[in-house]
Amino acid sequence: MKKDVLVVGAGFAGCVAAERLASAGREVLVIDKRPHLGGNAYDKYDAHGVLVHCYGPHIFHTNTPVVFEYLSRFTEWRPYEHRVLSFVNGKLLPFPINLDTLNQFFNLNLDEQEAAAFLGDIRVPLTHIKTSEDLVLSQVGHELCDAFFRKYTRKQWGLDLAELDPHVANRIPVRTNRDDRYFTDKFQFMPCDGFTRMLERMLFHPRIEVIHHIDFLTERRQFKYRHIVFTGPIDAYFDFTFGKLPYRSLRFEFIHHCDAARYQPAAVINYPNNHEYTRVTEFKHITGQPHTGTTIGVEYPCSDGEPCYPVPTLGNLTVYSKYGSLAARERSVSFIGRLAEYRYYNMTKW
């Protein structure tokens, strides 16, 4: 095949790289071992006609105008502000923690100023933040940490907060006002026709060819290109020279309720307790789709399956740095995305 660039992986990173390279005049082949575009952002209509996110909810948000303007070339948008509740002590409480969370959890009647002082009293004063546990304790203290974070983290990552890098917990703010949005970015929208349709339009380019059901790692010898953009697991690319890096995966149970237009009061409800699952998503909140029934997705974290999240412990990051050194010497290969860079990125990394 007379192509300039081979892009391995048709997720967000691979699709954007392919479109940008093709628009710059390169001939591009995109391959993916799965039968669809979008990677873990893949969405489709289920058997009941409800648009679902097959690998869990993906929410578009960014503060970067150029990102929003770029993606607007491939989709119309639906305004959407994501809201999450946590099931704690038999109550559905706003998450991230805000003023209403504090008042309902502790049975108080604080205002914003009093809430800030209250948090100041219950925080654990730590000067050196080395783990996610350190970060959470320094923000909200022991009781809120145990109620909202510790068990959820144990289920999600298979590790305690004390074993994870601080950037895992740093993604979640703590507020003393009543803002119950999960994100506060300037641009918060969802693609009207879904992520898959948006990415299909992105790759509809005369210089881009897409082939599915090809596993680069088992068939790499057949590919000869000037440059490769690799978005898969970096340890697998190097044949696990320094051992396997762990990735967390998810198992999903999709349940359709044909006799209910709504199942729960928010798009996502977290279960940071003894339930086996971590969260339940009702997709119609996110998509705005009119339908007489509704479909929910129940998430069960696991170690096996499609890799979703790198596991950022000090030991794992040390091993990754060795792979990163090998990657830096691969002059004809670019490693991009969550799996190739072993880092938890939002979809709008910039």
C-alpha cells in the first residue's frame, strides 16, 4: 500500500492524528483490531433504539476554543452539563463535594463562608502530597474521604488511595458553593449524533483509508510505512521487554426499562460503598434522546478486558519510564494517547 503514515488505533487520538495528517497532504491508513471507530468512546443504538456509550459515559468538555472549533467541523452540538450523585449513607448526595453535600452529609446549615471554615477545620494539614490519599485528606479530611473516595477507589483501581499517584484524585474539585456540575469548562456539549458519527465524518477524507479487524501487534511485519502513529499499549509494542504494565478495564451490564422514560435523577450515580459496581449511567440524560423507554449501564471494574485506564502507581510509572526511553529512540514512530503514554487523559488533551 502506498501510504505515508500508518495510524494504529481508531480512538480519539488516532482519528484526530489521521485527519490532521491527511489534511496536511499525507496518505494515511488507519487500522484497528475492533470492528468500529471511536475506541472506548464508541456509541451505538441498542436493540431498543436507545443511544448508549458502549464503554461507559464519555462527556465532551474543554476550555480551549480551538479544540471546540476544530470538532465543530464534524458535528452539531447539544448543550449538556454533566451532573453526578453519590449514594452515601442511604442518600443521593451531589458529587463533587459542594455546599449541599456538606450540609446533607453532616446535617448542617452552612453558608459558603462557613463551609470554607468547616473544611479548614476537618482537613488534614499535609505539607508533602505524595499520594491520592494525601491529596483527598488535605482537602476534605478523614470522614468524607472514607465515605466518598476510599471504597470507590478500591473498586475502580484495585488499589487503595494511598497507592495511587496524586493526579488521580486531583481531577475532582471540592467546592463550597452550590455548583453541582461535574465540570466547569467554558465549552460543555455533546455531539448531536454521537461520538461515532463525529469520528466517521472526521475520517471521511480522500487521503484516509480505514481497515478494521487488524491487530498490528500480531501482524506488524506486513506494514512498511514512513511513519507510524501508535495509540495502543506501549508495553505490548515493545514485546513486554520490562514486563507488563497493568491497565484497569470495565465490564458493563446494560439494562433496558421499557416502561420508564426515566430511571434515576442524574446521568450518573456513584456507589462508593459495598456494591460490586462503581456507578450506574442513564444515557438519555447525556444524549437528550426522546424515547418512551430508557437504558442504563452498570459498571464493574476488572483487571481483564479492553484496557481503559493506566494504573498510576510509583512502581508502574517507573516501569513506564523505561518504555518511554525506548519510545524516544523510535524515530519513525509517535506514541500518543492514554495507553501509549500511560497516563489518564481527558479526551481534550491539548
